[in-house]
Amino acid sequence: MIEEPSCKRTASMSRSAKESELFRTVEEKRKQQESLIPYVHEDCVSNILIRLPLDSLHKSMFVCKHWFNVICSPIFVETHLRRSESVLIFTTQTHYNEVFPHSGKSNTLSIESKFMQSDESLSLFHNLDPTSKTFIHFLEFKDGLSNVGEYSLSCFGRIRATCSGLILLDNKLKKGGLIITNPVTRKLTSIPPGTLNSPHDESYGFAYDDVLGQYKVVHLFRDELMYISCEIFIIGTKKWRAVDGPSFGLFGWLGFRPVEAIGALHWIPQVNHSDCIVSLEIETEKFQTIPLPNSCNMYDGIVEIGSSLSFVTHQETHTDIWILKGLSGEVWIKQHSINIGCRMDMIPLLSFRIRGDLVFRSKDGLFYIYDFELRSITKVKNQNRLGVSSGCLFPHVNSMVSWSSN
């Protein structure tokens, strides 16, 4: 057995002693620094962070591990969601940079680039038409004014649906595929292709099943026999599942996006003069038809108001707002009539989750807000000319919600 030379043993011991001394010095300095920082209770930290604006909150996630855990905790996410007001989310082409000056920022993240993990995906990404690239924005309303906000996110697919802060996008890297993302946290996942169909003959809905705690994507499409078929994808599973579709002949058009309310997704099935809505109960996955109090015309619409479904319909001299509170035998009740200031060409887009006011958009692109308490309608000041149709504006809420936390 060959013994290690004494000089080497001495050097090794000296080095070990120096490392131990260095570690003790660093540890003592760390403890001294921590002793200078006053202790702040976690509830206090959470109460401060919950009040930060959207961009600051996202950056705060990466300040330290403690803040990250606070912001990502289920209690914080739920509290933040309850405090968040409704906005309208939309995409715009790159040539709107002069209207939205932040669109060209160097830190803009391409959603499709997150999926470039194979040579095939890389080639598909480079083959995408650069002119079809869009930026994701949101429009918020406060104190009678409108303001355009941005997430520094770009994509090539269009928005198909929204739900509790999550958005459903076309996946241009896989034909028929979809992408679900939270534009605030930038977390995303992909959905495999379902039944391929023409965009003009299909409709997507996105909803949360409160009973089962699952997010569901609903795909309606017109088949070769002109029947409306339905398939559902549950986030976290691997494939689409076919369910019984609505009765034959109900749908003349699939262009109206569905509205989630009272535990169901609701569609207006005709372009004009629709006498009913078609509803899919999210838990049972069964379709039913619900008669409307009067025929629905082009500028009428359905929106969620509070915990109820609302039908907004224009008459010759006024606009009526009807409320449906449930699917089990409830009837429509007329809650409000707007007698002054409401134009016949104003489309209802969303109701604020906290303030409760109703947002309209007229045919010429102007926004109006109806105050239920004051019973008055006012035109939004300092409006941005978005250059996008009302059908491309989706109700949304900026949240920290994730499908995986459920």
C-alpha cells in the first residue's frame, strides 16, 4: 500500500481548512444580512403583491423563491382572479406598430417558438408567413376611458376562445392542432388535432367544469351530411371524445362564438331571426334548446352578467336586457330597458366582473358603457381605433390561472 506523501496531506488539509473558514465567513455574512431585514408576515406580502399592476406582478414572481411561491399559490391565484376586472383580448397585425408602439419590443416572445423542439417543428416555423404574425393585446376600461395593454406575445394563430384568463389559439405548427396559454404567465400547452374542418363550418368553446374541476374544449363542426357534430377534449387527457351533437337543423351558422354562463356554453344558431339559443351543459355534456323571449337579430347578443346569462335585444325605441338564472326550468326575466342613448347597431360585448357595467360596440367601432345603477349609457372617451371587427374581440380576464393547478 502506497501512502500519500506528507506534503500532499498537509496541503489538502490546509485547503480544506481554508474552504471551511470561507464557508463560515459567507454564512455569517448571510445571517447578518438576514437579521437586518425585518420579518414580514406572508399574509402581508400577499396583500401587497395582489395590488401590483399586471406587468409588475409577473416580474415579481422572479424576485425570490418566497415571492414565487406566494404568487403561484392556489389562494393567491384565486384571490387575484376575484379582484381582476374584465377586459377584451384581441390580436393585431404588425403594421399596427404606430398605434401600439410597444408591439415591436425586442423581448416579445413568439408562442410558436416554444414548440420548436424538433427539426420538423423548426422547418415549419420558418415556413410560416411572416405577414400573418400578430401581437396579442387587451383593451381595458377605467373611469370612462379605454386603454390598450400588451403582453409582449406574438403568434401566428387566431384566438378561438377564452376561459378564466386562458386563451385557445390555432396551432400553426400542426394542422388542426390548438394551443392553450395564459398570456400573463406565458405558460402553455398543446392540444392534438381533432376532426379537421373548414374554419367557416366549425366553432370552439372553452369552459371550466366546476363539479369535476376540469377545463374542457368543445368543438362543433358540420359534417358531410350537414349534421352538427360535437367532440370534447379535457385538458390533461390525450385525445378527443365524441358526444351527441345538437338536433338536426338548429344551426344555420356557426359564426357566433359561444358564451359561458350558468354552467353551460350557449350559441346563437342563426345569423338573423334566431328564436332560441343552443346550450351545452358543461357537466353532463348534453345539448338543449332554450327559447328566447323574442327573435334575435343581427346586433343583438348574449353575454354573461354576474352569475346569469343575459340576452340583449334592440327594439324600435329601446333596448331590453333579459336575464336567465339557470337551466332547470327557469324563465327569462326582463331586468332593464335602455330608453335613451342606445343605438340600434350596438353589439353587446361583455359585462364587467366587478363593476357590472355592460360594454357595447357600435358598427363604426365606437365603445359605449351602460351603467346599471345610474341607468345611463355613455360613449367611452379617448378611444383607440383598433381596426379589428367585434367578432375578433373576446371577453377575458388577466389572471394567474393555470389548467395544471386544477
